[in-house]
Amino acid sequence: MIELIIFYVFAAVLIFAATMVITARNPVHSALFLVLAFFNSGVLWLLAQAEFLGIAVVLVYVGAVMVLFLFVVMMLDINVAPLREGFARYLPVGVLVGAAMLLEMLLVLGSGELSAVGLAGGASEALGGVGTAQSNTALIGNVLYTIYVYPFEVAAVVLMLAIIAAIMLTLRRRSGTKHQDIAKQVHTRKAERLRVVRMNPEKRD
Amino acid sequence: MAEILELVWILAKIVVLLVPLLIAVAYMTYAERKVIGWIQLRRGPNRVGAYGLLQPFADALKLMLKEIVLPLNANRGLFVIAPMLSIMPALAAWAVLPVGQGLVIADVNAGLLYVLAMASLGVYGVIVAGWASNSKYALLGALRAGAQVVSYEIAMGFALVGVLMASGSLNISEIVEAQAGPIWNWFWLPLLPLFIVYWISGVAETNRLPFDVAEGESEIVAGFHVEYSGMAFAVFFLAEYANMILISGLAAIMFLGGWYSPFHGLPVLGPIFDLVPGMIWFCLKVAFFLFCYIWFRGTFPRYRYDQIMRLGWKVLIPVTVVWLVVESVFILTGFGPWF
């Protein structure tokens, strides 16, 4: 009973937040509503006893990705009016894409193959009947590093590539910047920076 | 009916935990002023009550009676929500922290992840406050705080991955039980580099000196909370101290054996020291870390901003990654009494 109430409250907030993401006038408000939406979906996952996923979405998306996203949105001075100009023109395309995605989700979720229980059951069967008493963090870990180890490693390499590419983009040389040589700063000695001067006392006049 | 009773029971547990916590927060501000006073050869607050012991209450009263000024052109809703956003995660994280054997509100399996998630939410209060104030100092402070917290979260997360590997569990009670034994059995010894990294990043996460560039009163006035006054400011203040206590509590649990006495399991000393309740040992360990916070504040000069970033990304994260590899070797070879 109480779980049901919690579910409906958080689901309602989630839908409200998701609607506000695309309708809010201020981009910063949109981003903050997206944060709220992520947080609520995390709670819904917790309710479905997928505690690892639920907490991971808060940790990764809310705690790190959206912070950086907010950063960018806050620093850019986005003018909303020109963004809204083409709304009517792009509406049919948007509706089409939305309908296609909805259909895909219905097909996948409706087939019953992808229910949470089915997945956990399949994984534990694949591992030779692991008991359900195991926490689902351990369960995911066991599957991820045995059956799905190659896709996992490939995903890791792809992410690594993205990191290297992003860092390479920032490594352009600009002239005229006051760039500091950190190694030189760290290795500096007192003798290089400090000169002790011996002075005879002078009489003030 | 049974469900309602359970809800009431949970609420009662929350109250029993939060009231002492908030009193601890209030006295933390007093302790800070006293210790900083001693470090600087002053007396600190000594007028309100005996030894100034009622000073926190006088401060709270003063702040409550002050007007909350809403700056012109500030974003009203977000301006008001920001202090709440910063104190809620700091208090919510305590749900899974055991203060003694079995003394925990929710003994959940993914406790460590939950704490990390809550710790990472705290930065929103700062960012939202900085943006909603519509002031350049506040925005600069918020941006600095955001970048700093996101960077140090990685080092902190990696340090806690080490704890997770050593204990083989994400459940915080089980992590403490994995350290059962005298002081050299606790994780601070085999995970010493991770412990140091955790502690440095913990100080940075809470935006305390020497990493308090988010406030940086000599450069950007007071940073993200420059426009806040009265109780709204007090809530930020409370959140900062609640976060400090949280980080210290985590350090005590992850690396210093939580509720165990330093002589637990030794022949003669063990039983004698076990007479002291586990909660007292936990509080003593937390108090040690809190003292360190104040000690750092009284001792170190503020870091330059680019140096903070360099320390986080180029020193702390590589150290944790290397030590995780070393630790896996320890685990594979069953090194010492720990693995």
C-alpha cells in the first residue's frame, strides 16, 4: 500500500519534471528539472529493488554529468526567443520521432522478455543458479565480468577514446597566455627566489 | 496499521539521530571558534554562559531574528530552495551510517553507494545559490565549488573503492565488521595512501580550508552565499558543518574501524576497553577528524585555484589508481591480517 503511494507520488513528480524540461522558459530551470527527473527515476528503480541502478543514476547523472551540464548552461547566456521560432515547423518531425520511440519501447517492454524478474532470473540461470539472496550489485558484477565481459571492455575502450579526444581538443597552443610551468614551480629552491640582503643600519633623517 | 507503526518507528529513529547531530553541528561552530582562538592565542567566545557555552544558541537566535534579504532580480524560487538543497543530502546520508553495532536507521546493501550519491548531491545547493543570487561573486564561487567538488569526488570514490575491495561489501555495517580487531587491523594501515587521499578530498569536498576557494573571502567576498542573510545563511552554515561531520563519520567507519575500540580482541586490554560503548568510540574517532578540520584551518594557507585542480587530477587520482592495483596484489596473495 505505502509502496504504491510512494510509486505514484514519485511517478507523478517524474512526469511533471519531464514535461517542465521541455516547456520551461529558462534553460537553467530546464536543466534543474532534468535533475529532478533523473532523481525521481532513480527512486523508481529503488522501488523496483534495482538498488544499484537507482543509486548509480543519482551518483553518475545527477551528481556529476548534470553538474557539468548546468555549468555550461549557466555560463552561456542563452536567448530563448530565437530557439522557439521554429517550433511549429519542426513539430511534425518531433511527433514522428516521438511516436517511433514510443512504438519501439512498447514492442520491447510488451514482449515480456525484458522484465526485471526475467533478466535477474536469466542471469542467475546463466551463472548456475545463484540464489536471489545476493545483492544485485554483486549479481550485476558477476554477469558483467563473465558473460558480458567483451561488450563491457569495448564500451570502456570507447569511453576512453572519447576522453582522449576531449582532452586533445583542449590541447591547442595559444600565444600570449601566461602559461605556468608547474614542474618548474614545484622544483624551485629557496635560493632562486629569496635573497637575504645584509644592510648596515641607517640613520633616519 | 502495521505499516503506519513502522513509519512512526522510522520517524522516531530519525529524530533520535538528527537531534544530537544538529546539537553537534551547533557545538562544532563553538569548538571551531575556541580551537582557532587557542591556535591564535586568543580566548574565543567566552561571554554567553559559562566558558561561552551558550554562544551557539545566541548565534542561532540572532540569525533567526534577522531579515532575509531577497536581492533584486534574484530568482526567487531557486534562491529560497538552494539552502534546503544543500542541507538535505548532508542529513539524508546519515540514514545508512551505523553509530554503533546495529545502531543504524537503514542497514541497506548498497549503503556505500548511497552515501557517495548523497555526498555528490550537496553541490547543487552551492551551484543553485550562486546562480539564483544574480551576482557575479556568487556565480564565480558556485562555478569554483562545482568544478572542485566534481573533481575531488572522483578521487574520493576511488579511495572508497579500495575500502570496498578490502571488505568485499557495500554494506556499511559489514565494512566495519570486516575491520574487527585491534587498531592495526583497521583499514587505515593497509590502505594508508587511500586514507590520506580520502581525507584530503574530504576536506576539498566540504569546501573547507585550505580548499575553500568557493568562499574565498579575500577574493570573491563570500562566494556563493554572498547574497544570503539571516536564517537562509544559517542553513548554509549548518550544511557545511553537517557535511564535515558526515565526512568525518565516513572516515571513522571506512578507515578507523567504526565502533570498535583500539584494543578490540586483545587478551587483557580488549575486554576492559570494550566496556566503553561502541558509540563512544565512534564519536571519539569522529571528534578526532573534526579537530583535524579546525587544525587545518588554523594552520594552512589557502591553495591557489589551479593548484587545487592539479592536486586533484594529477596527484590524488593517479595515487588511488596505483594503490588499487597494489591492493589487488595484496588480496590475491592474502597479505597480512587484513586480506
